[in-house]
Amino acid sequence: MYTIQWIEKLPKYLLLLISALFVIILGFLDYISGNDLSFYIFYVIPILFVVWFAGKRYGFIICLFCFASWYIDTFYNRGMELSYMILFWNILVEFSFFTLIIFFVSSLRKAIEKKEEAERQKISRELSIAKEVQQKLFPQSSPKIENVDYYGFCKPADAVGGDYYDYFKINQNETAFAIGDISGHGLSSALLMAGLVGFVRSNAILYNDDLKIFMDKVNKLMCDSTDGSKFATFFYSVYNSETKILRYVNAGHNPPFLYKSKTNTFEELSTDGFIIGGICDFKYKDAAVNPECGDLLLYYTDGITEYFNKKDEQFGDDRLKKVIENNYSLPAKDFCGKIIEEVKKYSCGREQADDMTLLAIKIN
């Protein structure tokens, strides 16, 4: 498979030269052997090769090249054995036979390409629908929270991805903020992400008093939904606008940063929890922080910090912290845009390899 893909990337003139060289070798062997069997067995190989990989026009060029080889072999090697009429007839039959092969192989290749293109278009339409559906799973509105400015952003590496962020009201004073990263990316990860979204939103109120138990339930769901080949990191938190306290549980996710603007320091929100979908009976721990006015919370996935530049160097936590220090005063939406801008600038045009997700929360 890889050999075929490599051949298809070669320039057409190089494919033509390879086929021509093959014909020259065959013609030489045919001439010194004196046998008349090589036409039936070997000459078809360079014809098929060049027609399949380079096209019909190049096939006719090689066919004419073969014709020259047959002419030399016939008239200078076996020309005295048969009458000229029979010799010309044989060459005409041979040329006609290869012409039919060229048209047949060319038509077959076009039919296969047409079928593959139809399948690609079908998959593209299905992925487009899947992308549209997945976008609907992300928050479609932002509940108003007094003195809090927040914004979420997700850019999948493929049409659909496995990253997840969410925010929604639990009650009058409390709002849930979550972020997750399903292993891998693509359609299978997106399907698991959809199941996670549904479970979190439908059960958050039931287990709001004990986030540890809630994470246990989320972990059990993930274990039941996969055979172990897929897992996820997940961070779930609830902010109370009355008490100003953020309760949270971290299940193996990149610890979100709490930037304290008054002291210019960072606190990482971690509870040493294991990934969800790994150990079904793992018991999670919760914790709480009290962000103050001017502080910034940043939830992110590893698609941000593990974005590589052309030297295979990661963007990293330190650069992300520097961006936070220099831009924390921006509105949450502009702040997220600034992070993406800096990551793209650092990558120097290198293609995105993983989903990128951010959730910024500013306490005003």
C-alpha cells in the first residue's frame, strides 16, 4: 500500500522513463533470444504500469516505443522467416492489442477513481453533518453570572474531535464548568464525547452536593462505554457566585491554572485523580478554591501546550503562563483568541495534530 502511494507521488515523466527503460531491456533480451514469446508475457507490464500511474497518453507513448522495439526485432532478427505482409500483420495485431489494453486499463482506473470520489464525497457529507451535530453539543448560550466573564473555544484537528468543554446553570447561584479530552480524535472520539456531554448535563444536578460521587459515576459510564482502548481526561467544577467558591474534581486532566493577579502567581487545580475509563472502581477526591477579583481561571487541553513547531519543540506550560501574565486583563473571548494566536505564531505554520480547547473564566 505504501509502495503504491509512493509511486503515485512520482512525476509522470519519471514513470515514463522507468517504463521506457523496461521496454529497452525487454527489447534487448527479445532480440538476443530469438524467441517470439516476450510479447505475450512481458511487454504488457510496462504498458500496464505507465497507464495505471501516469495515464492513457503516456501509455500510447510507451506503446509506440514497444512498436519500435518489435519493428527492430522483427525485421533485423526474424525478418527472413516470414513474408512482409505477415510481419506487418503481426505488428498491427500486437499494436491493436496493446491499444485495447490501454483503453481498458484507463477506463478501469477512471471508474475506480469515480467510485472512490463518490465515497469520499459521501464520507465528507457525513462528517459535515457530524461536525454540525457536534457543534450543537457545545454550549449554545452563556448563562449570565454576576461579576464573571467567561468564554469557551474548541478547534478540532479533524472535522470532528474528542475535546469537550461545557458550562451550564445548576441552580440560581451555581454554574458548572467542565473540560475533557477523549483519547485520540476523529469520529470515534466524537461519539464518546457526545455520550459524556449527555451524561454530565443530565446528572449534574443529582450529584451537585458531592462532586466525588459524580466523578465516580462519570468514570463508570466511560468504563461501560468502551473496551479499554479509549479513555478520557476530565475536569469538572462548580462555581458559586454567592460564596465565590469553586469546587472541583480533576480526573487526570491538565491542571487548570488559577492566575492570581494581585501576587502574579499561579495555582494548579489538581486532585490527583486518575483518567476516566481506566480504573472502574477508582475513588476520586474533590477540592475548592476561592478566586478573587481580578483572578483568571484557564482550563485547556493538551492540544494547546503540546503543539509543536518545526523544530519539534512543544509550546509548553511556561509559554502558556507567559501569555496569561501578559494578557489576563483582556475580555475572556479576546484572551482565548490571543492564546490561539500565540500558539499559531509559535508553530510557524506546522499543521495542527490534536484538538485545541480553551475555557477562560475571569472574576471581575
